[in-house]
Amino acid sequence: MKHFFYFLLAGTIVLPVAAQAQVKLFTKTGTISFHSKTPIENIYAINNKGLSVWELSSGKIEFAVLMKGFEFEKALMQEHFNENYVESDQYPKATFKGTINNSNLVLLDADKSYNLTASGLLTLHGISKEVSTTVLIVVKNGKIRSSANFSILLADYKIKIPSLVADNINKRVDISVVVNAYQHL
Amino acid sequence: MVVLAVAWAYREFNRKPAGLGNSQPAFVLSDQQLLQSYEENEEAANKNYLGKIVQVTGKVYEVVNQGDSATTIVIGNEQAMHKVSCLLQQDAATQVNKISKNELVTLKGICTGFLMDVELNQCVIVEIK
């Protein structure tokens, strides 16, 4: 009888995890934006076409974004960004490959928020660096939303800013990643 | 002279990204031709198309509204893994309600590269057939 009880208990724990073992989520409309703020100038750019695939059980997550897809308020900023800073003809994509820790705890059938951590390799301008951040995941009415903020040093990615405009661009750039609704793959 | 130079600098500094309304495309092709060149060799295709105005014609697979006036028209074959994803320029988004699935459309936009789909930005609708 005791063993049977344990058997039942084990079943209730294992089953919910096993049920989502194969769940893969994706989006083609992730929003990736960045912000550089200095007393002289605010620079903001947004890209609404981020691709992401996230395997819930293992927590493996990938993002890819096209550098030429970033839209700026001013044309000159966009041109400088593409031609001089990230050299998007040579390096058309930025990618992130990493892991969301405890991703297997996220249940898709209950309204709940999760504060998890993620880390992995961010590749930009041909250079890969480890980044880590916290990720807010909100499950509501079966919709899965995720958001994360982190910052990078331009020097880490060998992005050179000419001295003439060095005061206009912050050496540390804030990056925001938002997926409004992951879909099942 | 100085005044003119300052005026030019001011305009240049505040210049908005140009709309594609009257711009001539560098390439005119079908969605399948564009997809094929990316599927065959992404790097070579990028050399051709990246940053250029590309005009494509194909069947509408879906229209995606992301809110905040970001609207995408996806063209391509229903079963195909890769499609052509055209993010509309804001003022073109008003024309979208005229477009339905499987309709043949011609769009032009700036090619930004290849993820799951070939991506075109700042798209305007040239023709709905």
C-alpha cells in the first residue's frame, strides 16, 4: 500500500514534466531594441522581426536578428550604424544561443509569472561573448510572453566609435528583448 | 554661405529614413526566385540583395499585425518552410485591409537578409493583382 502511494506521488510529479518534454516554442516577431543615452543625444532603434526558438524542457533558447532590420528615428544614425559600427554587409546577423535556467518549471496551462535567469553567447559584429540576464516570463490565457533587459559594452564587440561623436554615444548600450506571444512549433 | 552650410547640416542631421514610394527597385523577381537564391547560397544572395530595393511578386500566405502599426505581409507557398516576409512601411499599412490570402501581390522593400524567411523592410505595395 505504501509503495502504491509512492508510485502515485511519483506519477504526479513526473507527468507534468514529461508532458512538456517535447514542447518547442518559436516566434518570428520578437522585438529587439537598444538604447544609448548620453547628455548630448538619445539613440534608440527597434527591430520587430527577431527569430527565436525555445525548447521548454531543456531551456535551450536561440535568437537571431538581422542588423539591417533595425529602424532608427534618423536616417544618418541608421546609415552610420550599418556602415561604420556594426558593418552589417559583413556581419548581417546577431545571434544569441543560451539556456534559460529552470525553464522546465514553466507551465503553459496556468496563469503565472516566472523570474528566471538566462545565460549564453551573444554574437555580434563577428565576436561572441558570454552574457547573462534575468528573464520575466508571463503565462496568461495560454499566451506566453517573455522579456529581458541587459547591457553590453561596445568595446567588447570591437565596435569602434569615432572620437568626433564619442560623446554622443554611450559606451554601454542597453538592450531589450520582448516576445509578446511565443507559438508552438 | 555659413547660414546655408548650417541649414544643410541641420537638415542632414534630422533627415528621416527615406520612404520607398518612388524609388526604383534594383531587382524585380518572383518570391520563388528570391527564395531559391537564398536557399542555394545565403552568402552569395546577400552579396546581391542585402540593403538593396527588391521588388517581389507572389501569393499572400498571411498578413500579421503586431500592433503599434507594425504590419507584415508574408508571401510564399503554404507548405514551404521559408517564405518572404515583408514588413510594411507605416503609411503602406493602411492598404492592408484590401489584401486577402492567396491574392497575387507585388511589393518592394529593402532586403535585410535571411532568417527563417527572406526579410524585406520598409515595404510598399506596388500592385494587387
